[in-house]
Amino acid sequence: MLSEGLTNFFQLCLSGFAVGCIYAIVALGFVIIYKATDVFNFAQGELMTLGAFICYLFIVQLHVPIFWAFLLTFIATALIGMIIEEMFLRPMVGEPILSVIMITVGLSVLLKGIIGLSWGYMIKEFPNFVSEDPIYIAGMVISPLHLTTIIVTAILIVVFALFFKFSKMGIAMRAVASDQDASLLMGISVRKIFGLSWSISAVVACIGGILLSSITILHPSSSFVGIKVFPAVVLGGMDSIIGAILGGIIIGIVENIAGGYIDPIVGGGVKEISAFVVLLAIMMIRPYGLFGKEEIERV
């Protein structure tokens, strides 16, 4: 049997790993858009929260069975992602990158306002879709929701690995991410790939929002997780899907350990800033991330 100290440490790591999987899912959405369009989407957190509220609408307010509620939510968020790209991002093609980034910042404010107007600002409890009975492993306790989060993340990794390696659309997305001009010459519709990237990113964000709301609460301010995921994206590498997954998991574990060991000593607050401390450290040591491509520009 493990000592009490080791058990507590591994318990914090296990819980942090589960939360990190949610960060990883949201970070995955960031990277998918960035790889295809070179745009960093600051509205990803709001897309995540909007997806969770749409699922809440179907399950709680419209009483749709859970399976169909999830399916309808994914379809709705995919359409929202495509509409956003069509209405707001496509007209900005060729404009300075700063202008495009500011469009995503404006989108985040717009979506947050839409969420507040549609569902209000009261805390809502997301319905449970798995058992609440805790699972005991070697003296540690894991919530079925945490275990579900880990399993869903693993499934998404496999699905995206197969999608990008074997499907025509996945290969086309990789080609566009590598060289847009060459992709156009090969007959690939770059505009179509842009829309697909936003749709996939919105669905991935929605999955992260559903899992996060199941573990915590459902509120418009939940979109703040999108900002907390930024260090995970930078840590893993802006253009690396594997890096996004590992970066999210690392940030989740670091946060939980900081909250478990340092917060009681200093009176709290360290857990909330630990991700950004990691961000500052990685920017100084390895600014392109653990798995990002180092770009060298000669002039």
C-alpha cells in the first residue's frame, strides 16, 4: 500500500489529469483552426460554453433523449462554426493578421452576450449522464465523470489521428496547413477546408464544454477556460495536435498540484495563476513550444 503522502500526490495527479483532458480537448480546437488558417481563435472558450448551453437546451428544456440531444448539439455547433467562418472570417482573407485576431476577440464578446441573453446569468446544473458512484483504485478515488473525460479524450485522439492520416478531407486539411498556394494548384478548395476547420473546432469545443459543465457548473463565465487553455496551446506548440493534448494534460496536473500543495500555505490563488507561470517559463525557454516547429526567417 502507498503511504498517505504518495496517495494524496497521485490523487491530485489523477484529478489533474482528468481536468487536463478537458483543457486538451479545447486546445485541440485552437490548433485545428490555427493549422488550417493561421488564425488564433480567441472565441474558442465561448464556442465551448455555447455548445454546453445548446446541449442543456435539448436535454433539460426540450426533454430530448440524451443520445439525440448530443447528436443535435454536435450538428448545431458544426453549423455555427461554419456560419461564423462564412460571415466573419472569410471576408477578412488577405487582411492583416492582427485584424483577424481582433475579429475573434469581438466574436468572443458577441457570443458571451448571446449566451447571457438566451439563458441568463444564473448558475445552472448540467444533467448527469453517467453514474455518480465513485470508483476506487489503489486507495485513490476517481469520479465516473473524470473517467469518462479521460476515455472521451483518448477516443478523440484516435479519431483525429485516423482522420488526418487516412481520410481525403483530413489529408486536404494537412495540405492546406502546409502550403495554401500549392493546395489550390492541386485542386483543393481552401475555402471549404477553412469552413470544415471551424466546424470541427466548434464540435470539439462543444464536447469539452459538455464535459466541463458536467464536472463543475454551467454559466456564461465558464468560457474563461478558453483563456486558461492558451498556456496549454503554447506549451504544446501552436501547430501540434499531439502538443495540444499533452500541453492540456500537463497544465491540468500542474494546476491541481499547485492547488493541493501551495494554496494551503499561501492562502489560495496559486492554482489560478500556475498555468500562466508555466506560459511565461515556456516562452522564455522554448517559445515555439514542446512540439511546435521552429521558424527561422532570413532577411
